[in-house]
Amino acid sequence: MNERRQMGALEAEVLELLQSSSEAMTPGHVLTRLGDTLAYSTVVTVLTRMHDKGLLGRVKQGRAFAYRPVADRHGLTARRMRQALDADPDRHAVLAQFIGDLSTGDEEILRHLLGERQL
């Protein structure tokens, strides 16, 4: 299959790969694990952009960087939620709207979690 992936789809695939690994991975390792015909420079670009977005941390490993997610899947979702909240100057209005849109089940989960934090 020679269709070009959309950048978002490739980022999601790379993130899933990195989250399933117990160790940080270099671009070469990512390229090998993807088992694809991507260019090395494409993998480097994707990893660099994901690092710049705050999704990945990196450490120098030889002449390359090795990358790993800054959080697990749930942590990254929570991070995106905080970023969306931070993007609006009226936190009260955003949180009120968010809570108003929750299902009864989600509202109960939130109440339970908030109750645990007050202990």
C-alpha cells in the first residue's frame, strides 16, 4: 500500500507503538517497527513534531534521540482536556458547560473522584 498517511494518522500510529514499548525508541527503531516504506526523515519529523507538542520526551542516545510518551493513553487525554480548559479565559463557564453536558454516569464518576480528593 503506497497511499500517503495523513500526519494525524501517522502520529497516532507512532504514539501507539511508543506506548506499547517498555523502552524509549530511536527513529530507526520506530521505522523498523512500523514495517513500512516511510523515509527515515519522515519518522524524524513526526517524532520531533510530537516532542514539540509535548506528547513525547526524548533523551540523547548516540547520535540520535530516543523518544517515549510523557504519559500513558489516559494521561495524554487528561493533558488535552487541561490544554483545552487553559485555552479559554473563563474557566468557570467552560467547567459549567462541561459538567452540564455530562451523562448521569459520568457525573457520578466525577462526584466520586472529587469526593476522594477531599479526604
